[in-house]
Amino acid sequence: MTREAIRLVVEKGDRLVAWLKDQREERGLTMRDLALLLSVPHSFIGKVEQAERRLDVVEFLTYCEALNVSPVDGLKVINPAL
């Protein structure tokens, strides 16, 4: 993978994480609240939102379900053609 390709992947990941954080905040949830909904330590949410930890596909779907948002809407943030 070229440096440019890596940069684009990182940029898309950052936009998706920002969207997830915005969705959490729009619902008035703290990181601790979301952690309780997901049955994970609150540090997990912090690591995701600080881009220290990436979500796999199943985790992304579960995260969206806990936030009551469409995962497709999140994917459209990184690929508007969907």
C-alpha cells in the first residue's frame, strides 16, 4: 500500500470515528453511558474516539446498534456513493 493510500485510509477512519462520537454526543450519552450499553470498559470508548483502537465490522455494527443509528449512514460519511 502506498503512503497516499495509507493516508486516505487513516483519513476515512478519522471521519468515521468523528461521526460515531457526534452520534453519541447528539444522544446525550457520555462515554461511560455508551460503555454500559456495550458492556465494555469506558476506556474502550475513549480509545475508539481517540483513534487508538479500530473497530472491526461486528463491533461497528454493535456500536451503531447501541447508538440507534444506521451503520449505512456512517459508511456514507466515508463513501457518499453508497
